[in-house]
Amino acid sequence: MAKQEKFDGVDSVQALQSQVREFCEARHWAPYHSIKNLTIGVVTEAAELTEPFRFLNDDESLRHIQSAAGRENLEDEMADVLFFLLRIADRYHVDLGSALQRKMQKTAVKYPLPTK
């Protein structure tokens, strides 16, 4: 990965997925990336995302992510979770954009807008 690109939009999901694929292929990681191992990776990284907040109240948690080190840790762990999700999507042919839209529609039915 020579040049670091800025990714902001939904259109970049495929670009991120390709970047993760190339990274993994260069390291010959495919044998280790079964659906079981990748989903365990998601859970492990999600747990690491929560770890700094374990004994903090809401105000302390906010201050933590406002510090340089806390912010970097937050971003690193979020990126790790995203990495695993993108890898799963690539290896097992999941259209993340469509999956998210479908799930949001289901959630909107389950949790309709409040009435006035």
C-alpha cells in the first residue's frame, strides 16, 4: 500500500475491500481466513474496541476518545473490525451496501418513527 487514500463514501466500500484482499493475498493468509476464523476475528477486535471503556463512566469515556492516544486506539480498533468485515464480505461474496440497506429496512419496521 504505497499511497494512503482518503475514503469517505459508500462508493469506496469496494475499493476498501480490494485493498484488504490485496493485503491478505500478498501475505498468503487465505488458508487462515475461514468463515469461522474471520468471524472470531470480528468478535475479538470488537472486544478490544470496548476494553478502554470498561471501568469508565460516560464522561470519562468521552474524555478518553478526545485524547490523542484514546482517539488513535479508537480508530485502530474500529479499523480492525472493519478489516475483518471487509475480508468476510470479499471471501464469501456479501454485498455490504445491499446488506446494510436491507437490514436498515427491517430495523425501520421493527422500530418505526415515533408518532407526535
